[in-house]
Amino acid sequence: MPYMDEVKVERAYHVSLGERENLKSNDFEITTAFTTKRNLYSYKGSILERMSGIDLSCNKLYSEIPTGLGKLSELHALNLSHNKLIGTIPATFSNLSQLESLDLSYNNLSGGIPTGLVELKFLGVFIVAHNNLTGIIPQKAQF
């Protein structure tokens, strides 16, 4: 059964770059339902906001995770689980400021969890089970 079960959009809007300025004053709302791993996530907001995700789970990917994925600053969800990835979790992932969900489980990752990930204020799902990670789980400093 595929992990990407269903994606539904109540309304689709195609807006050119020239039309975006005119729409900023309007308050359009859309609701998007996104289902993955049998979990339903609903997103609601103006049409200028985007939800984006990459699901490359169960693809027999091998080698190290490309550090360039850390440049995808608008990414909301990244799933690389159930592959054969090796090496460390890229420190560049701390640049994914919009990330809400990161699943790296069921790989052969090693090393520690980058401390910069604790600064991702929207990260609500972080799964790294069934790897060869070592060290402590980073915690945000309490003052």
C-alpha cells in the first residue's frame, strides 16, 4: 500500500505573478487535506500560502542524504524513511525553517542529531527510529 494515499484540494487557484499584488488585499481562504501514512492533515490559509512536501519513502535509495535538500526553505514535510541511506543527518536541515514533519526512520544513518534542528519552530513530527544514531538528543536551551 503506498504511503501517499490521497491528496484533495477543495479549490485550485492559478495566479500569475502580476496578479499576486492585487490579491494580497483580498482574504481568500482555501482548505487543503493531505493524507500520508494514513494520517490526515488539514491546512487552511490564504491562497498565497503553499504547502509542500517530498515523500521518497520506500524507494530503495542508498548513499548519503544530499546536503542540498537543506536549501529547500519552503518545505513543510520530508519523508525519506524505509530506504538504505547512510551517513549523517545533514546539518543543513537546520535551514528548513518551515519544516513541520521529518521522517528519516528505517535507514542506516549514523552519528548524532544536528543540534540546529531544535531551532525549527514548526517541527512537530521528528522520526529517526531504526537507524544507528549515537549521542544525546539535542534540547533547546532553557534560561
